[in-house]
Amino acid sequence: MTTTPIDVQETSAERTEEILAAAAAAHATWSNTSPAARAGILDRVADALEEAADRLVAVAAEETHLPEGRLRGELKRTSFQLRLFGDVLREGGYLDARIDHADPEWPMGAPRPDLRRSLRPIGPVAVFAASNFPFAFSVLGGDTASALAAGNAVVVKAHEGHLRLSALTAQVAQEALESAGMDANLINVVFGRAAGTAVLQDGRIKAAGFTGSIPGGRALMDLANSRPDPIPFYGELGSNNPVFVTRDAAQARGEEIVTGFLESITLGSGQFCTKPGMIFVPQGSGMLKALQHATLPSVGPMLNARIQAGFDHVLGSLSAADGVRVLNTVPAEAGSPAPVLLSASVEQLLADPRTLEEECFGPAAFVIEYQGEEQLVEVAKTFEGQLTATLQAERGSQVQDLVAVLVEKAGRLLWNQWPTGVSVTFAQQHGGPYPATTVPGSTSVGTAAIARFLRPVAFQNFPQHLLPAELQDGNPLDAPRRVNGVLAP
């Protein structure tokens, strides 16, 4: 690749307008490019990422304090998801193509016209990059990959925690697009809050994706909704990710659960949106004592000073709440936060759930002892929307009532595993009721994420040559279709 200097100056209003106009023009062509051709381009971008890995990882390490192994693994995830969306395009089921042939005897009492419906690109998409995943949730992360796969141009607002990396990643992507004969302006990056706000409010932008804090995401969602033409805002905001340990699981695997919990809350210095923030353990099981006397894993530096300050602030507020005590901690190592376990009673939690259930982004969590398992159902009802909820239980555990509550509260339920680590796959769900996400029916991870950036269009009585390929007789795309109500290849 070339060695163009990395420019991370705040994007001016004039340059923002140029980027938006270029994105709209690039979108017009890209949205009418065949799914197979788009798949090939995504593969080319993934190849380019891997070819530039050494330089990208070096810049990422300088800006984020993340170790090389973690960054290389995340880069692999990023290129993998680009290719996976290419596979989705080639298979064609994402189009949800439906054909109803004209039927003069349609039982509703009136003839049915010829109707054909499929999903189309929604329009240029704004993506607000995350702090904690500088590759997988950033310039070429899941939001961008799914929006591009759907046929949309993307304008990314770079996160201030890795500005140089954002510029370099965009450069890699644009060079790959140009080498494939595509418009480089399919992907562009703006820097600075003013530019990000201007992009979100511009009429050429038709949807937005965001990963970050609840206050930041809510402010952007309100902006998206206050436009003269409100647009879908797919925000992943925050989550406590509670863990519920049944008495029989504590008896059978208490030590194993303690070890797994401590590893999960300190993974990546606790800077995962799926980090467990609270664990409920049975009174008298010995688990609270085991957690109190456990040797807490050491953690590395946080991503940046702003995130460290946020962790310190929330941890201070939680520690000062009525009835809260520090159960376990260790001295902080130079430049790194100290892992902390807090404790409170079930009664204190029930008295003030909004305070104690606040997400603490970093290596800290609550340990709550309960008396009877019926209390788990009671406390589960206090939680707002969650990305995940975890059950540590045995096959004979009577947790039906608890599961029934958690299904209403979380987007992903785990049985005897840990929520940190979100596999990119077909059945993944990374979303949940507000405030976990702003649109509970969506996911930001996995192949279903493409649905966020598509919209349905029906064609009634149209001639064949004006129909999209997936709706034409003969099925030139060989896409799965539902014909007269019957799923057909």
C-alpha cells in the first residue's frame, strides 16, 4: 500500500459536505451492483486488511494500549466478517424475495394482483465507531460490513480513541476499492463531534449505527429522531449482563464458576460490553467467601485516559452507595486499574436497582448473595434491557420462571458459559431491549445485522425487465424465494 500521511484533523463543514455528496454518488452505483459483485469487493477489502496488518496493528497498539495478540485476533475477526457477508450475498436469502402470482380466485373476496417484494439498500449509512474494538467495531467493523453488504455507501465518524488508525484503515479500504474499479467514496471517515453531528442530520443519510455509552447513544438517537425525516438509529448502548448461579450449580461447580467469572470480568480489562456486571450466588454456598479471598487476575491499561476516568467515576459512585462494601480488590499496577468486587444485599439491590445495576465499564462487578431461588426471579424483574443474561445451573435446576423473565430482558441467554466473546455467525444476537440497544429487534453482530440497512419494496403488476433480478421469472440470481406462500429454491 502507499504511505500517504495520516491526517486526523477535525473535518471542516466544507469537507463534510464533499464527503456526503461523494457518498450519495457512490451509493447510486453500488446499490445497483449485483450481490455477487459486491461479495467479490468485500473479499478484496478483507484481503487488503490482512496485507496491511503489520502497519495497522502497530498504529492500533500505539493508540489503544491493547496488546499485539489481541489486535491481530480482532483484525482477523474483522476480515472474517467481511468475507462472511460476502457468503450471505452469494446465497441470496437476505433479500427475502417473495412472489405472489395474480390469482382471480383469491379467497379474500377480490382478485389478487401480481405482487413481488424484496429488500433493497436503505441508502447511505452513518456509522459511529466504538472505543473498545478499534477494528471489529470501527471503520471496517460489523456496522460498516453489513451496511456495505446491503448495498449502501458508509460515512464513519472516527472514535477519538484511535484517530490515526481510523484514517489508515479508511485509506486501506479506499485503495482496495479503487484497485477493484469501484468508487473509493463508498467508505469515508469524518473526524470530530461537529462533523459527526452534521452527517447524522444530513438528509442524504438514511440510517445510522452506533456502539458506545448510554448518554452518547441516547443523544444521537434523539438527533436522528428529531430530523425532518427521522431515520433508523441502531445503537448498542450499555448492559450489566447479570449472572444467576443456582444452589445446585454452586454445590457442583462453585470453584469453577468463581474462576470463570473472574476471568470474564477482567478479560480486556473489563472493557467489553458483554462483561458480567453482577453475579447472584446462594447464601451459605461458600461462593461469596471464595470470591472475597480469590486472587484477582491482573489487568492491563485501559484504552485511554477518558475511559479510565469514567471507570473511576462510576466505581466511586457505586462504592459510595448505601450498603455497598468492597469485597475484594488488589493494589493497582502502574498505569492500570485495580480489579474490584463489590457486595450488597438483595434487599439493598431491590431498594435501589437503578443505582446498583449501572454499567461499570472496566474490571469491576457486584457479588450479591440471595437466600432462596425465588428471589432470583424478583431481582431479574428489576433489570432494564440487557445484551446478555447468564445462567449457571444444572440440568435439574427449576429455573423456568427465571428464564421466562430473562427472555423478556435480554437478547442472548447463556447456559453454563460466559458472555464475553461474541461469535460472528448466522444465529448470533447482539442486541436487546433498551437501553442495551435502541432497536430491540436488531443485532449488530452476525449475518442478521444486514437487515438493519435494507428496506422492503413491492412491485405490483410490473413488466419483467423492470423487476430486480431476484424477482424475475426464471430466478436469474438463483436466490431462495417464497412463491405463492411456499418457500422454493
